[in-house]
Amino acid sequence: MARLLITGGAGFIGSHTCVVLLQAGHELVVIDNFHNSCPEACRRVERLTGRTLVLEQADVRDGPRLNSVFDRHGRFDGVIHFAGLKAVGESVKEPLLYWHVNVCGSRTLLQAMAAHGCRTLVFSSSATLYGNPDSNPIAETAPIRPVNPYGQSKAAVERMSRDVAESQPGCKGWRLACLRYFNPVGAHPSGEIGEAPQGIPDNLFPFISQVAMGERSSLDVFGGDWPTPDGSGVRDYIHVMDLAAGHCVTLEHLLDGQPQLLTLNLGSGCGTSVLQALAAFERVVGRSIPHRIVARRPGDVAMTVADPGRAAAVLGWQTERTLAEMCADGWHWQQRNPLGFG
Ligand code: NAD
Ligand code: WQD
């Protein structure tokens, strides 16, 4: 059992990871500024697990507040850092905001950790830092070539974390894992927690789900002329519960291990096209979902698929849930919670 600080733990991936961590017996303190979530998510996590967690409203950029959290809650064995902004389009419009939250916020967190002798960190990185890959599947050794401020911010935090850990001989006890997620989708099978995007969803799965609910009239498929088997974009979708399990395994690996710096892709290794995902969703909802093929979305790439071999070799972790389960669990959440957490 470990005592953990979870930043951004009220969010989509954070809340699902809290379920797995609580079920594994860990004690959690969650901080979140509720910029893209609400406390209800954590209340439902407690109901789902029958366990309690401590929830505090705090901004990771607020150094004094972070130090107060560390001071008041005693020594943390580790931190999982989900808190951040993640919308590519928004990052292009507001790069300084993304550098402030994602980079300066992570710097403030690292400072507070070092000041309190906590040197075990799992960081939410993203496959977006690979940009347009030379080939697929993508290994962790692929060039880091982000093509938007969001991806740049993730690459910067990876570099900053590594610099901190390597600045002292033998990593001076730092245990660090940068997890590069591909495309997390779905929801906890209970339908109690899930992704609750604000406004018009940028991402494919929540948009399809809202069309299926009748909230949106039709799905625009961004491009039918990509160099892919059916012409639509191919991605590596991973069930959020598989991703949550990956975080728990990573954290326990770090806690049990020597000082180290890990960089791991978390994906299925399977590519799914937009049209294949749409067809899978239609099988789940039992009816066709209106859609039309339109022009490519600026900044999109044809294909990004993970090589998840290192995570399997180092952690013994791989995805278990299918595309059908991603669609079924996401649809179950959507049906039970048409207004998200209300
Ligand atoms: P999310 O927006 O649901 O969760 C992020 C959480 O962080 C939210 O609860 C939000 O309120 C909180 N937050 C934002 N700014 C904060 C701040 N300044 N201080 C404290 N809390 C703050 O997003 P998510 O999908 O759960 O993503 C979690 C992490 O994983 C993010 O860092 C994101 O960049 C990364 N990631 C997400 C995806 C994806 O497709 N969802 C893919 C790769 C990486
Ligand atoms: C998936 C596919 C679209 C919406 C993004 C971020 C990335 C990461 C994961 C944070 C693509 C197509 C989509 C729609 C469509 N987030 N699509 N119609 O772009 O792979 O990755 O989320 O780290 O940083 O870039 O995910 O869900 O937006 O798109 O045709 O209405 O679906 O073209 O092929 P993406 P997505």
C-alpha cells in the first residue's frame, strides 16, 4: 500500500486510474482545479470502490498551495501527474496558456516533490509528441517531433523531468516514468464515470456517442483519401480501464524498483480507422449513425499506432479490452449520463 498524490485525479483518465489504485489498496490524495472536471467524479469513484480519498481543489501552478498539500498530508510515496490541458486546437490559439499550465505547473510540482523528498513520479505524456511519424508502429525511440504547442509542452515536461532526475548522481533516487498515451476511449463498465467533454467534442469517440444519442446530427469524417486501407484516419485506441491498469502497474514497478527513468508507449499496437470505429459503434447501438466524409482536418496525420513492446517487456502490461468493449462501455456511460456529471 502506498500513499499517493494524484494531480488532475477528477478528470477522465485520472478518475479511472483512481478506481484501480483504490482497489489495489493505495491511499489517495487528489488535487484538481476542476477546470475540466467536477468533484462528483471523485465521489462516484468512492462509491464504486467503497473506499474514500482526500480531494482538494488546487492549481498545480500554485507553489504555496502545493507545499501546503505536501505539508498537511505527510509524506507521499509517489505522484501521478494527470493535471494539464490537452486540446490541440486550443493550444494553437493559446500557446502561452499551455506552456503555463503544462510546463510551469509541472515545474512547480517537481519543486514541491523535491522539497519534500518525494522522488517517484508517473507523468501523463502523449503520443502527440511524435508528430507525423516516419513509420508505424511507433517505438519510444522514434524522433520527438511535435507539431503543435500541446505536443511541445509534453516534450518539454519529459525533458525537464529527465534533467531533474539526471542532475544528481545515480538519478539520486528519482524513479520517473513518462507514459505516452495514444487514444484513450471508453468508460468504466459501471457507467458511473466516463469522459465528459465540455462543449463540442474534438475527439472522435465522444462525438460519435453524441450523434448516436441524437445530440449532434451527423459525424464529419475528416478525410476519405488518406493512404490507409479504407481512406480514413487510423489510430491506436486504448480502453481507459486498460490505461488505468497501466498506471497502477507502472507506479508499483517504480516503487519496487531502483532509481530509474522509464519512457513507455501505452497503446494496443492495433490500428483502427475512423470508418471501422464507426461501424463498431453502430453494432453496439444497433442502428446506423449518420455521417459524411469531408476534407481532412488541419494538423491531422494518416496513421499513429503504438509499438507497445517495451511496456510488455518491462511491466508485463498489455491491453486486454477490445474495440467492441470500448464502444459498449462508452455508450453505456453516455446513455446513463447524457449531461456528463450534471
Ligand atoms: P481531463 O481534462 O479529463 O483531465 C485533466 C484534469 O486536470 C482535469 O480534471 C482538470 O480539471 C485538471 N486540471 C487542468 N488544469 C489544471 C491545473 N492547472 N491545476 C490542477 N488541475 C488541473 O483530461 P484527461 O483526458 O484525463 O488527460 C489527463 C492527462 O493525460 C492530461 O495531462 C493529458 O494531456 C494527458 N493525455 C490525454 C490524452 C487523451 O486523449 N485524453 C492522451 C494523451 C495524454
Ligand atoms: C481520431 C481520428 C480524426 C473527430 C487527439 C490529440 C492527441 C491526444 C488524443 C491528448 C482522426 C478523426 C475525429 C471527428 C473525425 N490527446 N475524427 N471526426 O487527433 O488522434 O488525437 O486525441 O494527448 O494529442 O491530437 O484523436 O479523436 O481527435 O481523432 O473524423 O469529429 O478521428 O481525423 O483520424 P487524435 P481524435
